[in-house]
Amino acid sequence: VAEIAAESMNKYLMFGKILVAHVMPQKDLHDQMFVGCNRAFVKVPMGKVAREKRERERTTDEQEVRVKNLTKKDRARRKKFEAMGLDFEFDGYAAKIPAKPAHKKF
């Protein structure tokens, strides 16, 4: 059957390309060529995986880096507004950061 299929499909024009089909000898096939071919394909829910990665709990180090970057962008945005001559006040991320106590009581 493979020889008949290869002979009829060889040089077949498909999607604007020439199809090349030939029969491979058994000795040229890899041992693991068709391993798992009868197993059903399980679709990975990429949306769920991405959501779990995005909404996971952040460590304190990650939070500090994120807040530092956001405040840096905030300052740059304020400078850009000043350079444009806009007098625009807004609460940025710096206002939402809880102030660290100057002295710890034990």
C-alpha cells in the first residue's frame, strides 16, 4: 500500500508546492519512529497555564522589583509632563507604597 501511495503522490502539486513522496526502507527508520502514535493527543490548556503563571503569588523580592520599576516609570512620566508644560497631578505608585517605619520597636 505504501508503494502505491508513494508512486501516486510523488510530484503531486499541493498548496503550490511539489510533493516528494517515496518509500523508506525498514533499515532507515528510527526505532522510536511511531512510539505513542496510538495514544490520544491531550490538548494543553495554555490559557489556564498562562493565567496561573500571571496570577501567582509574588515573593517579596519580586514585589520590591516591580514597585521599584513602576515608581521609576512614574517619575519619567512626570518629567515628560513637565517638559510638555502640563501641570498634571496624579497619585502614582509612590503614593500607594506603605511607608516603612523609621524605628522598629521590639
